[in-house]
Amino acid sequence: MKNHNKKRLTKALAMAALVPFVLTACGGGAGAGSGGDASTLTLMDYYNNEPDNLAIKKEIENCAADIGVTIEREAVPGKDLIQKVLQKSSSKTLPDILMLDNPDLQEIAATGGLAPLSDFNVDTSGFAQGMLDAGTYEGEVYGLAPTANTLGLFYNKKLLAAAGLKPPTTWDELKSTASALTKGSQYGLAFSGIATYEGAWQFLPFMWTNGGSETELNSTANKEALQLYKDLVDSGATSKGVINWGQGDVKDQFMAGKAAMMINGPWQIPALNEDPSLEWGSVQVPVNKAGQTPTAPLGGEVWTVPQTGNKAKQAKAAEFISCFTKGDTQIALGTQRYTVPTKPELAKEYIAKMPDMASFTEQIANARSRTGNLGTEWPKAATTIYTAIQLVLTGKASVDDAFTQAAKG
Amino acid sequence: MTSLSTDTPAVSRTLSASRAEAPAPRPRQSFWARENIAKILFVVPAGIYMLLYFGYPVVKNLVMSMQDYTTKTFFTGEAPWVGFQNYVTVITSNLFGPALLNTALFTVASIVGQFAIGLALACFFNRKFPLSRFLRAMLLLPWLLPLIVASATWRSILDQDSGILNQFLGTVGIPAIPWLTSPDVALIAVILVNIWVGIPFNVTLLYGGLQDIPAELYEAGQLDGATGWKAFRHITWPNLRPVVSVVLILGVVYTIKVLDIILGLTNGGPANSTQTIAVRSYQESFVNFEFGVGAAFSNILIIISLVFAVIYLRANRRAVDE
């Protein structure tokens, strides 16, 4: 009996040892056989946190059902996405549908790794121009976004009301309001001036609204915006700590009541709403002189079709993107994720459903993409911008010299 | 598997057959004697491992530093040869000098701090007292904590306005120090955190070294009047020297490449005051996607580490000879 068992065990082990071989054989076969079959698509995005994860998952499943495919989704951490994309492209295993953060699109499109959406006759009409710019490389649209985000000025209603103040609309008002709201351990305003792209992104609304441009950084308009930052920090209305604060830190300061106002994006709203005692409002980012149009940068992710070499799957992937960026999906994603639909015609319907998002929806209409002017040169300009901010706020350079000094790297 | 087991006797049969035919083998043949083959077979796995996991990355990195290696390369596989252009870019960049200086300051200050505190704690724990084992185990905690977690925690501790360190200093009457927000202080703050991270490593090795010093030496020394500082100077230190050289040189090699702590605390800021060669290498490669330039930075780092590794090997050999 014992011996018999032993034999069986050996047999079982031998079988078990064979399993990997059988599996790899199957894997290889399936890969080769799926050449013409487009019933399963792979997809990669970076929404690995709630509530984004579930909202995106639901809409992906809806669209998959619509176009009759099964979608295998992989959600990777945001920081790892580009490295993952590069790895997968060198091993020729790019997913059929790829989400990219919009400022990265041109960089990836320039490598030849993405297919222009016009190849598959995807309708790109009706989208906000800024969002289309973000998805365009050398005249071809490579990516579309269902929703977008941007920056605005959040304010603590209780603190402003107690001081008898209204949310500021100009830089002068911003400075005086912030100073008036500064007392004890409470600062008037918080923003992110950190030495990463986040710091550069938060500076853009001030720079662009004032007529500045990333193509000519050393301009008077840009220097005036830098001066505003310096005035706010020097007067003590903004903490010196901002040069090491990311946008998450800024939100924490605002929620803890240590900042009466903050520059931030609508993706923080779910977190803000978790504290029912916090009453907040939001307005567009203040302008330098009355009459200027608030121009903020456009955030959000674009969905693309990588060059996988499988035409049938690419066509299905393009069909998926059309579905994923259609009006219904835009409204559904926008209401769940506090992001703004990218088709301006949906604005009214959206604001009716999401009154909190009114100022951001307005802001999106005039928002600009970061890569629209510079394309793949944008990262260099962004580095110069955040370095200039750091130089000025730490007193290592004057406002006049900061951009020149920062550009030297 | 089965095919292997049937083959082996056949091989040994032919081997023994050839031996029978040639009873006096020439010296060259003896190289293939069983014993030697066995020796070689023991070395081969280690050799393959070294080639795959050390040789390949080093060679690849060297080649990459001579290429224009960008995001495009991953798709097309094309990386144009540019010779030493990347090294020229690195050395002429404005940040190279400050980064090199910061790397040196960071490494030297970290090592001095870690070693001094580590040695003091090791001597302290070398005396037996209640709970000494437990406390020594607790000292290992910073080592067990993932560095990203540790640096995120330190970042909030060191915050200028609400950080607990400044709150504490405030109660003693010391005004708030801009730990991570002043270019003059940030490097010091980063070094302090790195010292905290490195203490367990130093304590562990030095404590091991202290345990190896025979108690008889101290007893004999006591008879001659060597106690306290004198005992340390004439008994502990000379006996500890081999361990000390290992600790210091490994410390240099580990510290010079520190990246995660700096990225987590300051990301090279404020105003580039905490840029080191390792941070530059990371940012060029994974932020600017200039993999060739990033590789050039890391090769410079490797060469510096290599110098210390050679010093370590030589010091080690001398220690064995003694």
C-alpha cells in the first residue's frame, strides 16, 4: 500500500513537472493563433486607486460589451507607466489600447510606437481644441481623452466669511486676501512649488493668464508671475515650505485649516468631501489685470492605439476609443471622477449635474495643453520653470535672472 | 531527465576506456581528468551568474553611455553611436560640479556620523545589562523599514511649519529651522536622515568585531593598568581595525549611490542643493529620458566606487597577510 502511494506520488510529481512545458506550449500556440482574431484586447492604464479604478473599470466593461470584445485590463502605478511602456515596446508586447498622461503623448508618438487615429477613421470632431492639441503630434491625432482636469483656486468658505472677504479675482486681490487670512499657524494661500513637473504645472495658470509663453521663458509676463510667487512667500502669506510640497501636501494643508486658499485640481474633491465640516468653494485662477482670460493647463489622460502589427485588433481598439470618448461615457466618467467632459457641447448638461464643477468647466474651455507649442521639448521647459521657481523662492536668484540661470541646467 | 541518466555511464565508459588504452597520459590530457572537470563544473554556475547579472549590465551600461539612447530606441532598436559626446555633456553641464561636491560631502559626512555613533553604540551594547539584547534588536528597525516609507516619514517630521522636530525645538526655545526648504540646510538634513539609516549596519558589524576580541586581553591589560580609555586605545582599537576597514569601505560604496532617500526627501531640490551624481543619473534617465547621458553619469559613479572597492580588496588582503 505504502509503496503504491509512493509510486503515485512520483507519478504526480512527474506530471506536475510537465505542467510548465504544456502551459508554455499552449501559450505559444495561442499567441500564434490569435493573429486574425480580435475578440480579446489588452489594455493598460494607471488608475490603480479608488474611486478612479472602479469608475474606469465600469466604463471599460460597458464599451467592451458595446463593441463585442473582452478586455484584459492592467492598471499599473502612475509612476511606473512610462517605464512599463518602454519595456513593453522593446519586447514588442505593447497592449492593444494604451492610456497615456497627455504631456507624454508626443514623446511616445515621436518614437513611432503609436498609430494615428485617422488610420481607422475615428471621428475627432467636437472635442475642445486644447485637448485635441494634447493628443496631436505633427498634425496627426494619436490620442483622445474622455474627460480632462485643470487647476483652480479653492477657498475655505468659513475662513473667508469670518474675515468678511470674497474669493479674489486678480493678483492684487489674491495678495491682499491671502495676507488678511494669514494669522498664527494659518497661511493665506498654498500652492505647489516642488522641484518636479508638478511645480511647473501649477505655475502655468499664472504664466499663461498673464500672456506668457513656454516658448520664450525669459519674458516680462513670466517674470511678473514669478514676482507674484515671490511676493506671496516673502510677505508670509504663503509658507516657505511650498518649495517642497506636492499637490497632495497642498491639499493636506488646506484640509487641516493651515491654508485658507489653495491652487489645486478637481481630482482632490473626493478627498475634500470626506470631511463634512470643511466647506469649500472654487473659482478660476485669478488674473493679473482685470480683463485677462484665465488660461490654465489641461490635465488628463489620452487613450491611444499602439502599433502592435495586428491590424484587426488595432481597428477594434480604435472602435473602443470612439466608444470610450463618446458623450455618455464622458458624462458618466466626469460625474464619478470629478473631471470635465472634453466636448464643450456637454458643458451645460454636466454643470447641471455637478454644480461644484462649474468653475473648472469654465476653465477647461480656455485651457491649453502643455505640449501644444513645444512638443517633445516641453520636459526641458518644465524643468527650467520649476528650477526658476526654486531659485527665486530660496533667494538663490533674482526674479530677473532666474529663468536664465535655470535654463543653464 | 531519463536521457541524461542513460548518457552518463556511456561517457564514463568511454573515459575509462581511453584511460586503459593510454596508461601514461600526457600532461595536457590531465586537464580533462575527472577531478578537474568537477572543479570546473562547480565554478561554471557562479561564472554564468556573474556574466549574466554583473557582466552584462556593466557592458550594456558602458555601450549605452556611448550611444544616443532615448525613448525612440525602445521602439526602433536604433541607438546611434556618439562616442564620448554623452560624457562631454555630463562634465560640461552646470550641475556636474555641484553634484560631485554634494556627493563627496554627503558620503564623507554620512560615513563619519554613522561610524562614530555606530561605534559608540556598539561599545555600549558590548557591556551586558538588562534588556541589552532587546534594545540591540530594536536598533535594527531603520534597516528593516523600506527607504521610501522612511523618507516619507522623515519628510513630515522635518516639515518647517508643522513638523514634529521643529515643534520640539520650539519648546526648547530654538526657532524653526527650514530643514528641507533652505538650500543651505537641506543637504545637512538629508545627511542626518542617511546617518539614521546607516547606524544599524555599523552597529551590527562593529558589535560583531567587539565580540571577537578575547576577554583575556582586557584582563591582562587590567593588570598592567589599562582600563577605560587606555583599554580602548591599546586593546579594542588595534583588534577592531580589520572590521573597521570593512565597515568604512563598504559604507562608502553603499552611501555614494544613495538615491531613494534623496528622491523621497527633496527630489534634488530646493534649488538643486541636494543634487548628487546618483540623482542626476536617475533624473537624466527616467525623467528626461536621456538614457545615454544617464548611463554616463552612472559610469562615473561606478568608477568612483570601483576605486574604493580596490582599496577594500587590498586592505583585506593585507589584513589576511598580517
